[in-house]
Amino acid sequence: MSTKPPSSMLGQAVNELEETLIALILGAMTIITFVNVVLRYGFNTGLTWGLEVTLFLFAWLVLFGISYAVKVTAHLGVDALVNVFPPHVRKTLALIAAALCLIYAVLLLKGAWDYWANFANLPQTTGRWFPTGFEEMRRTSYRGWYEVLETPMPEWLRFLEPLMNEGEHYEKIPRFIPYAILPIGMALLLFRLVQATIRIWTGEAQGLIASHEAEDAIDDVKHMNRED
């Protein structure tokens, strides 16, 4: 039986999900682009849906990358002023910054859900800034029939038609599928920021997401110069 706490197991599962999907998306983008180039220059044809799918995959990659970069502290931050203060003040400032980021992530998640819900036959949230509940769904609120422009509907997704389109045939994939990354990505961002805030609170981390690429690059150059 595993001895890991639930939070650790959840974090590991999310980490594996992000890394796996990022790798798969990069691979899919590479394959589609390569095939399209070969078809265009070798056979004077191409995948009409190739560019659209690549754009969708790139959007998924970026939004997955935002949350993953929080986890690996790859986002850039400026902490020159913060480092002037003593440790207990730095921790307070880091917690304030984390609280602001959490509020911002909640706002992003609400906006992402409300936008995606338009296409997924789901209710939007109530509340001007923060979600206070869900609106009452009306028949006129259903937007699941909206399709993308180019990408054809795969046969293995036909089970969605009676659920989302009253049994009507989809010619292209419905928009709620590629747009689903909006609430998923913002939920992952919020999760990662909660993790980072806990690390600051418990003393496991001194800051939120600051990366020191410039300092690391300077150190690398100094090291190379010593070797020369």
C-alpha cells in the first residue's frame, strides 16, 4: 500500500499528466507539420485541416505550459528589491504575491469556464467577478452545435452527437472540444499556484515563481572563461 499523502499523489498525477500531454502535443505538431510539408512540396497537395489542428495544439501546449512552468519555477520574476529585505519580510511579500496570483487565477478560471460553457451546453457562472453559482440553463443557451472551420469530425467521436447536438450530424469537430483547454488550463494554473503558496507558507520555498536565467547565464559564461 502506498504511504504517500493524498496531496502528494495528486500532485504526482497532475505532473505526469502535464508532462505526458506536453510530449504528445509536441510530437503531434511535429508529425502533422512534417507530413503537410512533404505533401505540399512533394505531391502538390496537403492536409486542409493541418494548420487549424496545429494552431489548436499550440494553444493546448501554451496553456499546459503555463501551469507546468509554475511547478518547475520557469516563469521569470524580478526579486532584486525583495532580496534587500530580511527573510521574514521576504516571506510575507512572497505570500502577498501568491495571494494576488491566486485571485487572478480564480478570475481567469471563471472567465475561461464562462466562455467555454457557451459551446458546451453548460451554464455560465453567476457573479460579476467571482463565481457565486451557476445560471439557470435555457434551451436557447445551447451552443454545442458550433463547429470549427476545417477539422473533420472523427468517426470515433460520433457518440457526442446525441449528447451535444440532438443527434444531428457533425461535419467538423464541435468547438467545445478544442476550447476545453481554457478551463482545464486555468484549473491547472490555480492548482499549481496553490501548491506554490503552500510551499512558501511551510518554508519549502522562498519565493513564488522567480527564475534566474540571467544570473545562470552569467555564471555559465564565467565558468567557460575559467576553462579557457
